[in-house]
Amino acid sequence: MVNKNILKIRKKLDKLDNKLLNIIKKRTHLVNLVIKNKKFKKDIVDKKRISIILKNISKKSKKIKIDTKLTQKIWISMIKAFIDYEYRNFKKKL
């Protein structure tokens, strides 16, 4: 038997996923603008910026009481995915 509470929660999760997809689309647009402004492929990975981003996410996560390990894993994953995206699209200069 299917738990009705779980179904309701899953519907909310699905709506939230749709919002996240729209946010990812907006982020991708901004990354495309960054790609256009980078002259060399070696400029794609900015370790200093990545470090700053992860520190900020950790601080903000603590402040609003979100598990910092969770947010770190999500952001590291997202950063890696966008770095891969930049490498794949660098020559195209979207």
C-alpha cells in the first residue's frame, strides 16, 4: 500500500525539482557569458574562486542550519559539472 503522505511530499519535491531546473538554466546562461569572456582554456578552472565559493556556501549553510556536508557535496558536484560543461563548450564560444 502506498503511503499518501509520501505521495504528497513527492509531489512537492517534483515541483521543487522543476524550480531547480529553471535555476540551473539561468546559471548555465551566466556560465555561457563567462565562457565568451575567457580567452584561454586554461582559465576555465579558477581554484581560488572555487575555494571562496565553497567557504561561502559552508558559512551560509551553517547560518541557516543546513547540513554543511550536504551543501558542500552538492556545490562540488555542480562546480565539476559546470567545469566539464565549459571544457565541452569552450571552442564553440556559445
